[in-house]
Amino acid sequence: MQMRREVMNKPADTAVAAHLPAQGVTQQPAQGVPQQPAQGVTQQPAYGDEARFYDRRTGAFQSYRRAIVKALPVRPGEVVLDVGCGTGLCCGFLLEKVGPQGGVVGIEESPEMAAMARERIAHEGWRNVTVVQSGAEDAQIAVTADAALFCAVHDILQSPDALRNVLDHLRPGARVAAGGGKWAAPWMVPVNLQARVLHAPFVRSFEGFDRPWNHLEQLIEDVHVREVAFGSGFILTGRRRRPPRSASPAVAGRGRVAPRPHQAGVRSVPPLPDSTDQHASSRALANNCGALMQAP
């Protein structure tokens, strides 16, 4: 079955400062006056004055959102960053995957969209979802998450600073999924004309629309991209790069590994598997091993 075309791109610089308490994630409104888009950056009317119509205008493409979330391999108990969460249309799908012991941190720049997302969270009774409003490049994200979702956020994907800031708050090996609109092949003129009409209200610029994932793929590994909707859409999966393993010191002239100095109170533990992090998932590992070694 052919995937429906996607029209849901949201503005760039969409991230927030968020904090997850030890037990799950609780909804916390942004403190103080809601932040406005960065000076000199024009907010699309679709995310401002017309935000109340957003769900209605894009609701027909909810199955596409579900397909992008489905491509993100997260497990119960994990924490996901929903980058450019808008009105929270992906949150329910993510909660189906992480369960009540996991959490979702929505990241949204537009005050109007963030307010609608909080209304949805309150209406649904989601106690493990939070949305804080800020811009992605300089957001103070106080959590190390297991995964990140970039669903229909073309402008964010074109901001390397925003991408680096988000990825810096993922554990090594964390999963990433992204999806949205793109140009089809040049000879698919009717498809591209329709794509332009559909996406124009939701993007600041069509720059990079031929390959929207170009900046992201340079920052992650194990990248897989598949096109949908006759080439006018894409779904990408990958993972945050793991730090390179340092070479073990050897005893000079013997080629034998030198013993490490004893450190009182510290026990070595096996490497963290893909499904663990320093938050909800790592607690089980700490209980089994007796200690949890965290990178600074």
C-alpha cells in the first residue's frame, strides 16, 4: 500500500529544556513568559495565528506519522525526545512503545503549538509526557534520552546546530528516526507541484528539500533511508555514533595488558546494551551489577 503524502513540517529551532525526575516524566509547563521565535526568524502562520487549525489541516496524514514512529525501535521504559512535537500528534504513538514506565519529552518552539500540546496531554491524562518550549540550537535539555524522533520538521533538519544540540542529549548508540516531505525525481513534475503546494504553509524554505536528511546523516551512523509516496516522502533510521574504543595499554616488551590501578568503591560493569541509558533503563543494570559507570 502506497504511503500517503506528508504535509506536516514545522519550524526550525524547535527544542526545549526539560528534566525527567527519577520516576518517569511529569508534565511541567515552561517557566515565565513563553519564548518567542528567535529574533529575525519569521514564524509560519500555520504555527502561530493558525495553530488552532493545525490538527484539522494535517489530520488525514496521521497514518504517516504512525509509520515514522513505527520505524523508531524503542522499548518499554525508554525515554524519547519528540523534536518539533507541534500539538503532540505523535505522543500517543510513542507512548504505545515506551509504556507507563517510559517517557516522552516534547520539544516545540511555537508558543501556540506548545500550548495545544499541553492541552492534549492534560486531556489524555498522560503523566509521563512533558513539553517545554524553546529553540533547538540553544535548548538546555536536562536529560539523556534513548531515542529521538524528527517527524515532519524540515526546517530543523536544515539546522546543523539544532541537530547537534539534540544528539548531544542522546546516549551513545541511541536510535534516531526522521521523516517528512522531499522532492521526487525531476521528471515527476505533477508530484513535485503538488508537494510544493502541500508543504508551502509549513516550511520556511525549500532549501535542502531534495535531500532533507543531508545534515543529519553526517552526525549519525547505520543510516537507512527509504522513499515513500512516489518519492515525495522519506523515512530515515539510524543511531547516534558511539565513541571510539581506546586501545588497551600493554606492558612494554611483553605485549601483555597492564593491570588497572585499584579504585576503592568502583567495580567495572559490562558495556551498556542498546536498550539501556543512564535513566530509566540503566536502573535495572545497576541493580544487577552493583554499580553503574557513567561517562562525564
